[in-house]
Amino acid sequence: MKMRDRFWLWGQNAGSHHAAAGNKVWKLPGVNRMEPAEGADYMGIRNVCRVAMGGKPEPPFDIESEKLKHMKKVVWSAVGDSGTVRNNDDHSDLDEVLRQAKKFPNVVGAILDDFFFLHSINGKIARLSLGYVQMMRDTLHNFPDRPLELWVVYYKRTPDIPEVDEYLKLFDVITYWNMNSSAEIAELDDDIDRVIQRTKGKRRMAGCYLWNYAQGKPLTIPEVQALCEKYYEWILKGYTEGIIFCSNTLADLGLEAVEWARNWIKEVGDQDIT
């Protein structure tokens, strides 16, 4: 296996980050026209998490899966971002993900984005009930063609409460993300220790933003270098399985952080790794 096989792109509709309500804070420059497949090819990445944002894409997903059929692995969102409200309250795109998996052999699982609430809402700490997530897991694991995986987004600020731990037990892959202010980059070692303690026996991925969404400004080259090198170290130590780069929505904006990451992927991607 090559190191490149451990890299994933967080793939969302072109322009979706610019169009999101959050862009008032994010302050992304320019115009994004690069789609997920194009972004993955540009970055030299073979695997894609294809995630709905702002409700798009809507089922059926066939056209988007067709664009990604040359990728090694694809994980489709069964729950898109928080703006994909059709996936709230025990509704999801699970049936459509299963249909894609039947049609496209490179679909290996489903991911739940923006899943946990940062604060309890009407007594709920997640967008779906525990029982519904259990059903999703069982359905994916028992998919007739091959077992499929259930992934989840887990933010640095996800509450450290027992109710969250009950959910985490149900997922196969935990993807860890922080918003990458300079202060948070300095806390990465402490963060991964905490995540490992909460997710024993689970596979983990590290999410790597290529823009400082928290502060609405570019990541510097030293910052993105620190992130990539730290996540590379985690892979070698077995703390995490891979890195998810976010995203094609930034790949054609002329950002220094994106170009540095692209060159770094090219530099380390063909290294052999067990």
C-alpha cells in the first residue's frame, strides 16, 4: 500500500462553501468551479468522501457517482451538512447510498456529517436517534454484495458526555476535525490522546482543513505544514488511518495552503506503508 491510499478528499458541490450561510464568517475569496472528481485528480488523491451540502446533491446520486467511478474508494453521505435538513429527525439518504453501492463497486460506506450538536437541542444531542443509527449500521454491515462501513464526523468541540460515547460505539470510522486556529494546531497531540481514549477499537481519520474557517482567513504555509506532518506522524504511529483534505471547494482559488498540500501529497504519496 502507498501513503497515497491513505488520503481522501472531502468532496462537495462546486461553490457550495461560497454559497453557505457560514461564508459570512469564512470569507472565502474568488470563485470555486472545481468539482469533487476534478479536485481529487488535481490534488493527486484516489479516495473521496462525497458529501451533500446545503441539500445538494439531491437523490438520485447516479450522475455524481459516475464522475467518481475512477476513484479507488468512495464514501457517500447518508446525512449531509447541517444545511441538508432532509436528513434530520430519523430521515437520511441511506437507501440512496445503498443503491449507489449496488451500482458502483467503489462505494464502501456512508458518512454522517455535522452529526452531533454542540449543545443539547430539545433534549437531543445528535441529528438521529440511537436506534436509527443502529439500524443504519446493521443495514450497511449486512449489505448483500459486501459489508459497508458507517463513518461519522467528530469535531473537537463535540461534547464530552456519555450520550455521545453511546453513539460512537456504533460507528466503524471516526473522522476527527478541528477548525485549525493556530492555538488548536498546538493542541493536536492532546486532542488525539482524548479521541483515542473515547474511540478505543475504532478506525480513525484526521480531517485537514485547507482554510482557517474559524477566523475567516487563509492558513499559512507553516500552519498547513504542521498539520500535514502531524497527521502523517499519526498514521505511522497507528493513531489514525488516513487524512481527509477539505476540499475541492478550495482547490481552484489559488491558495498557498492548497498548493503546499498538493506538492506534499506528490512528495510523500508514493511511499510504501503497511
